[in-house]
Amino acid sequence: MATNFLAHEKIWFDKFKYDDAERQFYERMNGPVAGSSRQENGASVILRDIARARENIQKSLAGSSGPGASSGPGGDHSELATRIASLEVENQSLRGVVQGLQQAVSKLEARLSALEKSSPTHRAAAPQTQHVSPMRQVEPPAGKAATAAEDDEDDAIDLFGSDDEEDKEAARLREERLRQYAEKKAGRPALVAKSSILLDVKPWDDETDMAQLEACVRSIQLDGLTWGGSKLVPVGYGIRKLQIQCVVEDDKVGTDLLEEEITKFEEHVQSVDIAAFNKI
């Protein structure tokens, strides 16, 4: 039953066989040739690398052991030898230059020593020539000094006596000017430093007679004190304070004296404060 059912179904059970046969066919057609060429190419590359390595080894061995080799390390040795020879030549030339410089320095030292030895004689001879020349040139200044002294004596002799009269006149004028300045200064009024003070005079309660309080304050009379305007300023709870202006001379009346005089009226005055203080 099962075999009959599978016989009627369209199923390819042997497909792997046909796949293998197709793969083998294409390998026969293309595969072996390509594989062999790839293998040959890989082998040729490896062989070329090996040949190059052998050549490099042979060259290095020939350069290190061969006496007449000109390439490789032998060439480097020849370059070093030529450079060493050139350096030796340069060293010899530099030695010659140094020797020449040493000779020049020794010559300069000899010349300096000779100059130092000869310089004391010149120094000793120079003062002698300087000594003689001033002695010869002394006479003209003496003549000039004598003429200057004679001129002073001639100036000192005054036949008319004008200098004394001028000095007396100048002294008189100076004294007169000083006297006039002193008189002006004495007649000028002296500056008096003054201050403007605003006082707050507070009563005990609202029943205090403020007119009587102001009269008491203005009854204070002092030298250098001038009372000004006043007004009543409400404080609170029906109480008013007296605010009064005055001008005082700083040298005669002070704020402490004013407060002391006003607080003497104990029946009306509770306290005194300075509300404003300005210089005039």
C-alpha cells in the first residue's frame, strides 16, 4: 500500500545522485585545469621566494668572507675609511690653525709686557712737563685778580653817597606799608563761627500749656544766642512738641548749655533733643 502510494507521488528520491554526477561533469570540464594552474602558481611563488632568500644568503656570506667584495658591508668599510682619512686631514689643518693662534697670542702678550714695562717712564716724565706749564701761566690770573680788586675798590668809593639815601628811603617805605597793613587788619571785623540749631522741646503730657512753655524757652537770654521761629508739631495721643530755631556763636554758646538752661523748667519740659545742627 505504501509503495503503491509513493509510486504515484512525484518525488525525486535519487536527486543527490544526479547532483553528484553534475558536479563531477563540471569538475572534469573546468575543475582540474583551474586547480592545477592555481597549484602551479602557488608553487612558483614559493620557489621564487626560496631562490631570493638563497641569493641574499649567498651575497651576505660572500660580502663577509670575500676579500675583494665591493658591495654590502665591504662598501661601508671603504666609506668609513675615506671619511676617517678626511677627518685626519681636517684635524691636521685645525692643529695648524691652533698653533698659529697660540703664536699670535704669545706675541701679543710679549707686546703688552713691553708696554707695561715702558709705561712707568712715560708716567714719570709727564708730570715734569705738566709742572712747568702751570708756573708759566700763573701771571695772567694774578693780573686779572688785581684788576678785579681795583674795580671793587673803585665801586666802593661813592662821592655822592646815593646808596645810603636809597637804603633809608626803602626802609621808610617798608615801615609805612607794614603800618598801613596792620591798621587795615585791626579795623577789619573778625569772623565769628556760628551755628543754626533746631530744638525739639517735649512736654510732660497733653495738658501742658505750650504757650507758657515757649515763653519759658524764649526767656533764656545768653550772649551769642538769638531765638528764631517756632511751631508746634503733633507727636501722638494729643501731645504736641515745641520745635524752635536758634542761632548761636560757637565760642560763646554750646548745645550742652542750651539743654541745661531749658530743662531747668521742670514743670513744663520733659526733655530736649537736637533735631538739626548746621554750620553757618
